Amino acid sequence: MRKLLVIASFLVLLTPAHVPAQHEAVEFYNKGVEALKNNEIDEAIGHFSGAIELDPLDHLAHNNRGVAYKRKGLYDKAIKDYDRALKNKPGYTFALANRGTALYRKGDLEAALRDLTRAAKRRSRDSVIRTTLGLVHRDLGQLDLAVKDFQKALSLNKRNMRAYMGLAGILASQERYTKALEVYSKALKSQKKGWDPREVEKKMDSIRELLAGLLYEQGLEQYRKGRTRQALSLWTKALKRYPQFPKALRDRGLTYHKMGKYSEAVKDFNLALKLNPSSGELYRIRADALYKLKKPEQALDDYAVALQADPTDAVGYNNRGLVFHERKDLDKALQDYSKAISISPSNPFFFENRALVFLAKGQNRKALKDYRRALDLTTDKAQQDEIRSRISDLAELIAPAPVDPSHRGPVKEGSPQRSPPDRKTN
């Protein structure tokens, strides 16, 4: 009676056996093979143990029981069985390869290297053995040898996913990202039945995100140097690499906003919000762009969401106040400017904007007080001169007209009040 072939969890282990054995031992063995094929590990161990008890010299039964132990993570027991298989049949390649694998998983890299090197010499065209040898070389830090092993494994089997993953992983660790992406792409095209592509896709996304991050940082450096167009170009390249990059979308959108390209800015903010819909900051900066596009209703909707997400955003309150101010809803504008001041009382723009509301409401003394506070906080010389001019005009308007003793009526007042200055946005 012949023994059946068996495929181990990692290697094709056997060829048809012609070793004479007792009929009952063969029955045990073949039942063990079937159980192992069905991944019924404990049953397989029991059957192989029965075969070994009846025929202790059966190297096949020892080898396959070792496979079963290895699948359970019982590496010491597996190694003992492989040792016995090799004692019964010195140089048995599959026992060498399996023992090398068990030693590798146990963490004994040097011993694993010895076994797998011998096995690879005996079966030079075995893709799986070569792949495991590559893993050992990789973990020993011998990356050049590991790369050669994985490349050899792939030359023998174009559908060897472990070799693809091992090779691409090393290339990525060496910052050879483009080459790593090429290997992962080949893995996706060559994937065998039952292989889940999500692991490969996740690895590829990770590299694309990393490459996009490098381009983003380069763009940020250019922006800090005042090279706006170069920054935009780099951020656009980053987004081609990895479209789901919210930082690049945000900063490119802000740069478009600064350049007056508000429609382009809104497009970037829309995409960024799809990726990060809970970001109050993104809602606020989109609201700023919508305000510039003369879409106050949409801007107010975004400001409401932004300020609900971050009630401490002083700039958000100030900029929403601008919308209310422009719509002549002075009470709401006053409320928002005051809220901005309460959060950030050192920003002179907030005081200037509130002063304009007080002027519009005829509350000149309050406006004068805010302008004086803005002057105290302003460090820009030109801005200081402008505020002083406003203070002078207001003080002249507020002061009572001097009376000429020879006349009852007031003396004609000086120059009329200047037109209100523009409101300040942040």
C-alpha cells in the first residue's frame, strides 16, 4: 500500500513513498496526510504518532508530524521530529528546509541559515526554500543577499507573493521607493488565487503617502522662502502621488486664497473636507474664501460649523463679523467682534473692526476707545500713523465746539469726518 503525497503549510514535502511498512502504519500515515491537508492539526499529529509508534524509522512520518507541530507553533517539538527524520534519512532536503523554517520562526537565525543554505543547494530551483532563505538573510541584515534570494525566487515562480513582499520591503527600507512600488505593482498583477490584495495596496499607499510627504515638505520650504509658484508646483506633484493628502490640499488652497484665486481655493478645501470632515479649521478657511467669492450665506453656514467645532477660534469670530458687518447686521457683527476680542485681546485688527461698528451705530466715544486700544497694540509704523489720523478726526468730532465770547452761536467746526476705513480681515 502506498503512502499519499502531502503538501505542508510551507513546502511540498513528499514524493510517493515505497518504504515497506506494516499495513496498519501505512493506514495511520495516510490518515495523517489527509488530516494535514484539511488543516486538522491535532488529528494529524495523532495519526502520524500512530505510524511512528509502529515504524520508528519512517522519516516521512517524522517530517510530517514536524509540519503539524510547526503549524501549531510548537517549534521545539517540530525540530525534534525533523532531527529524527534526518537521522533516519541523512540529507533529506524537505526535513532540512522545514527545520530551517522552524529555527527561523524560533529566532535562531544562524542555525536556520545553515539548514536553508544546504536545502537551497540541494533544490536550487525551489522558489519557496529560496524565499525563506531571503527572509533569514534579511533579518541578519544581509540585505544584498536577501535581495538576490527574493529575485531568484521570483525568477522561479512569478506568483510567489512572499518573495514580492520581501523584496519590496527591503527596497522601501533602502529608500528606493520607486523600485519598491514597481515590485508591489507586479505583485498585484501576478497575485495568485486566494491572495488578499489589500496588504499590497496598503503597502503601496504607505509609500505613496511617504513620497507625497517629502514633496509637501519641500513645498513648505519653498513657501517659507517666498517662492509661491514653486511651492504650488511641489504640492500639486504631492497630490498626484497621493490625492488623499489633507495638508497639501489645505496649504495649496490657502496659497490660492492668498493669490486671490478663491475658486481654486474652495475646490481644494472641498477635497480636504471630504478627507477630514470634522476639521473646524477647514470649514473656517473655506468660509473665508466663500466670503471673498461674494457667497455670504454659504460662508455663514461654514463659519457656524467651524465655530461649533472650535469655540475658541478668535479669527473665525472676527471674519464672521465681517460678513454680518457687510450685510449691515451691526448687532451680530458687534457680538462677533467682541467675542474675538475676549478670546484674543492683543489683536489690533479686532479693535479696529469693532470701532467701525461703533461708528456706524453713532457710538463715537466707544469707537475712539477701541482705536486707542488698537494703537497701543499695533507695531507697524504705517498702521500706527493711520490709526492716529482716525483718532484725531474722532477726537475733533467728539470735542465740544469752542464758543466765541462775542457771539452766542458755535464757531464753525473743522473738516468733516473722513470716510470709514476698510474693515480688517485675518
